[in-house]
Amino acid sequence: MSGISILRLKQVNEATKLIVDDRYPKTLLVNDTIKRTIDNGRLLRSVLLSDKNSLYCH
């Protein structure tokens, strides 16, 4: 019975390492990419709505 418990703990440990070392960092990168994409869209909208004369400062 204790052998099965040790095996299960090993599996849980490996799954936790996979989440912490692989999947969570990827999630952070995706969330950052999404945020930057939304920000870029807002900036583009602002440029398109801005006064065209104010774009050219001589």
C-alpha cells in the first residue's frame, strides 16, 4: 500500500513540475501578448481618429 502512495505522490510531483515549469510561463506570455494586442488596437484607433493636421508638425 505504501508503494502505491509513493508512486501517486511521484505522479503528482511530476504534474506539478510540468505546470510550474512549462504551462504557467506560457500562460503568462499569452496573457501579455493579448494585452499588447489590445493596446495596439487602441493606439491604432487613436491615430485614425486624430486630426490629420496634428500628425504633421513642421
